[in-house]
Amino acid sequence: MSKDAAPRTRNAAETKRRILDAAEAEYAAKGFDGARLGAIARVVGVQQALIHHYFEDKAGLYRAVVDRALGAMSTEGWDILARTVSAVGKSSRGKSMRLTQEDVRPLVEAFIDLLQRFFTEHGQILAIVRHEAQDGSTLALDVIRTRVKPVVDAVTAYLDALKGAGELRRDVDVRQLTINAMAMVAFPLMEQPMLGAVWPLDPKTKTFLAAAREEIVQMLLLRLLP
């Protein structure tokens, strides 16, 4: 490899990141139809041809924006679930006692932390999905179905299996609880003006996020465990 190959590679990766950042903001503000590659290129300070070089076309860039956020979330979600299944299996091996908070907490806490980071770093993805709902497109929704749905299905199936084995409360609706958990994480981060009208809080500070994470985790554990 030549001496300048590594710097060129790093520069290309950084340029792609900046293009994706600018595109995420553009698509969130204007939707797919209203977004302009020229506007994105100007924000980044590159020629529009470079966007076509990296992402082919407007749809390719759009998919890359959504896939970047959801792909990373999906990969970490699978890792969290695998670690939890392994840890719970080891802790319960040869035991007749029920699962404790210490057994279940790592899964719940890790996913709440993952959701907080997603909504903090990529909250504009929700705006993109809302635009799609209005114009009838499904490009982002297709990525969600491919990337996120299998992880969510696997987590809820695992919790349902624990419920069926009597390890979790029989009366808990795992899917409804999952929806409520996502709502608790998303609301303060997505609806800051409404929250600010009630309390002057900054939901993106480390202090707020830590306190919110602990409160949500405790509520979920109380609902999950007998």
C-alpha cells in the first residue's frame, strides 16, 4: 500500500460520513421528494458528482442514510440478545429458582441505553419515516423491516419464552411493554418543545439520560418479574 493510500481512505470515509450527516438532515426536513442532492453537496462542500460516485443516486443515498442508523442499531441489538441468552443460561443452569432482577436487568438496561443513543444521535430518522407516511413511499420502512423487525421479533420471542416457562409474569403483554418502553425513551427526545413547556429540562444531557434510563429500567423490571 502506498504511503498516501491510508490518508485517502480515511478522507473518503470522513467525506461519506459528512455526506450522510447532511443528507439525513435534508431528508428529515424535506422528505425524499423535496430533498436536493445539490443542497446536500453545498453543505458538505463537495461536487454533486461525488455523491453519485459514492451512492449512485438520490434513492441510494436515502437508503444509505437510513441503513447507517438502523444497521448499527440492529447489529448491537443482536449482540445484546446473544450475550443475555448466554448469561441467563449460565446463571440458571442446574437451578430451580426463578430469574432475578440481576438476571434480567442486563438485557433491559442495554436495550434502553441503545434506544436512547439511537434517538439522541439519529432522531431525524423518525422525521424521515413521517415524511414517507405522508407521501406513500416505503424506502425507509423497507430498511426498518429488514434491519429492525427481526431483532425486535427475536427479543419479544425470547421474553415470551421466559414468560411461558413461568420466569416472567403471566399477565404481561411483551409486545405492548416493548412499545411502551420505546415510547418512554423517545418522547422526551423527540418532543422537546412540549416537555420544555412543562419543565425547563434538556433531555439530551448525560444526567437526564442516566436518570431516565434507570427509571424506565426499574419500571420494566417491576412489570416483567413475578
